Amino acid sequence: MESYLCMSVQGEDEGEEVDIVKIYHLKKYFWEGVRQIKALDGIELAIEKGRLTAIVGASGSGKTTLLNTIGGLYRPTQGEVWVDGVNLGELSEDQLTIFRRRKAGFVFQNYNLIPELTVRENILFPLALDGLRADEVFFREIAGLLGLEHRLDDYSYELSGGERQCAAIARALITRPSLILADEPTGSLDVRSAQNVAGVLKMAVEMFGQTVVMVTHNLEIAQVADRVVRVKDGRTDA
Ligand SMILES: Nc1ncnc2c1ncn2[C@@H]1O[C@H](COP(=O)(O)OP(=O)(O)OP(=O)(O)O)[C@@H](O)[C@H]1O
Ligand SMILES: [Mg+2]
């Protein structure tokens, strides 16, 4: 029995990739007229699967640029970004669009809910884009865990900031993405709602084994993370 258990554990580990994001020598430069801005200047970083990683750093240090490059919104000036075994640099624009829709769930500071849609429609929107229907059981589970069951037929203007962000997180979760990328998800919230939203992201990691990368200015919020990565002048300490 003992050897059987050992064998099965080994079997599970075999070939399983621990790091879902791998970043090599990443540079991202912007130009403002003749001025070159080195937003990212040589990032080496691996992000572990099924963990909540916080990215912290001063304003202008490159946090958003890093998150957007991991999410395939920006192409690197130099270097490589691998997500779930795929080198994003090798994807065409169309493939990158599909990657963003299916593999990355974005959560923004200002929620970015569609005001003309109900909470239910907003949550299901990424699936609708792919012509897919929701797994009703999973939808109910998410809505329940995020405390949105009674809000599903409401419009976003009827919700509090915290509820809006929970709806945005539900929308990010519904496609079961490889990654959730959250840029200052608590930045517009009061202390209590901010803690609740951070708790919800942590729950997504614990309940669904979701990988979450969260940019935050707030060091208290960063404490919920399994790991904190500091960005300074376009470089990480990791
Ligand atoms: N699209 C862009 N065009 C030109 N410069 C940009 C662009 N995006 C970012 N930058 C510049 O790159 C640097 C890093 O910006 P970034 O937005 O990644 O910082 P940040 O750490 O997210 O800051 P904040 O905490 O204020 O959100 C800054 O100097 C910024 O002005
Ligand atoms: Mg930013």
C-alpha cells in the first residue's frame, strides 16, 4: 500500500509544470517623441501555478506594463514571455487575441463592466464571445462564493464598488483561465471592500487552484499573497 501511494504521488508530479509563467530578459520600451522610456528593463521571473502572487512597487516602476505583457496586451521589445507552455512571441495577432480571451482573465481597478448588461450577462460575456454557454453548476458556484446570487439581474450602477469588483472577478473566473491578472483591483475601494476583494482572489486560488497575479500599491493587501514580487525601475528582485 505504501509503495502504491508513493508511486501515485510520483506519477502525479511527473511532467507537471510548476511555473505557469516564465519570463526571460524581458524589456519593454516606449517612445514619447524622441524620449525612450524603459518601462521594463530586464525582467527575469517565474510565477508558480495555483498561487497568488502580488506585484508591488512605486508608481511608474513598470507593474502595469509587466502585467499587460504577461497577458499578451503588449509585445516585448526584447525577451520572452511563456504562459502555460506557450511562447507568446510566437503567436500571431489573432492567436494572441484568442489567448487573451481564453487563457487570461483581466481584472481592472475600475471594474470595466458593461453598463448595458446585467451582472449575469457581464459574467457570461467572455463565454458569449466564443459562442459558448456556461456550465450552470460552475456559474452558480462562482456567483454563490462571490456573494452575487441576489445581484445577477441587476445592472452595475446598482452595485457597490466591492460588488462590482466581485462581478468582474466572476467574469474573469468563468472561462477557467490559466491566469487571472488583476491591476490594482482594490485601488478604488474602501478598506473593508478592498480586504473583501483580496479575500475573494485568495479564495479563487484556494477553491479552484486558480493562478492569480495581482498588482497593488497597498502593502496590507499584498499580505494575502503567497509571494510578493517587487518591481523597481523596470526590474524585479526575484
Ligand atoms: N503606453 C505607454 N506609452 C508611453 N509610456 C508608457 C506607456 N505605458 C507606460 N509608460 C511609462 O512606462 C513606465 C512604467 O509605467 P507603468 O504604467 O507600467 O507603471 P506602474 O508601476 O503600473 O505605475 P502606477 O503604480 O502609477 O500604475 C512609466 O514611466 C510610464 O510613464
Ligand atoms: Mg499601473
